[in-house]
Amino acid sequence: MSPPPAHLTALADGPAHLAALADGAPSAPHGSGREIDHAGVERAARDLLRALGADVDSVGLHETPRRMADAYAELLTAKPFRATTFPNDDGYDELIVARAIPFHSLCMHHLLPFQGVAHVGYLPGERIVGLSKLGRVVELFARDLQIQERLTMQIADWLQRELQPKGVGVVLEAEHLCMSLRGVQKLGAKTVTSALHGLVRDDARTRQEFLALAREESR
């Protein structure tokens, strides 16, 4: 499997966010850091349309290259956020799970969308994270040229690094248009991937509980 893009590696690695956690402070804001050449994308979109035999000077297509550039810039740019964490003063020691977080991403093989839901959970240690950040971390890594397997792992690895919890579980369910609209053309087929760390992986009861909570939303 190919390594994550440099801009995502830069977000995930380094001791700064761990030091912030140790001091009880939130880590630095996260964002994609992606550099998009908007004018270059627009030129490429115009060339692609011409190569497809389209009349880019027609009324209906005249603004299409600009709209395509705008769309790709939006799809590949995640909003920055701060991973706000709090001390687990009450000693909560059961799973925290956010189910059915909607997401969409772009398949790196065909540049067609795939979309679905993410079930994200963790078994807290000394700190807990603001619940909205579970949705934001999904979006952070989804706004990229992706494959579902890597996306699943990136979300789980981020939670493990940021929180150092006792365990992490991530399950993604998605429909890929590169499978629905082309090739085998199996409309409605879902791909399910998972990434488990710590006790969510190693303790049978905790693993079964997390997967049962994820499956409950799918019924």
C-alpha cells in the first residue's frame, strides 16, 4: 500500500501534539495544507473536455472548466480544526462511539466519488476528545485522493496518536461509483473496512461490543 501524502504525514507525525496533550492543552490546528493550482486545473479541465470531443466554447460548457476547478478544490480541501481534548476526570472507561458519520471522498484510481458512513469509537484513557472532532477527523482524511482502506487506517491512527486511548475502532461503509457506474456496474454494493487498535482489537468483549454498535446502525 502506498504511503500517505506528505501533507497528511506532516499533520499526523511529530511530537508537538503529544506535548500539548501532556500539558493538558489542545493540539495545533489541523488542515489539509494542500496547494491547488486553480488556474492549472481549469486549463486541464478545458483540455480534457476538448479531448472528449466537447465544444468548450458553447454556451452550456463555457464556464464548465472553472466550475470543475472549483469543485475539485472544494472536494480536496478540508477545513482546519483544533483537536480539543479534555481530562477524563470522571474516569469514564466504556466505549465512546459516533455512528453513521457521513463522508465522501475521491477514488485515486478513477477520480470518481465514493461515499458512505463512518463509525468511529475509542476506549478513553486519561483524555477525551470533543465529539464534533470525530466527524472532523473523518473529513480531514476523506478530502483527498483516497482508497477506502487507507482512509480507514488514517482515521484510526490519528485517534491513537492524538488521544493515546486504551483502544480505537473505525468501520467505514461506502459505495464506490467506480464500481457502481463502470466496470461491473453493481449499483448499491457497499464496501466495508475496519481498523482496530489496542483493547478494541485485542480484547474479545470490547471488540464485539464495538462491532455490534457499528452493525446496529447498518441494520
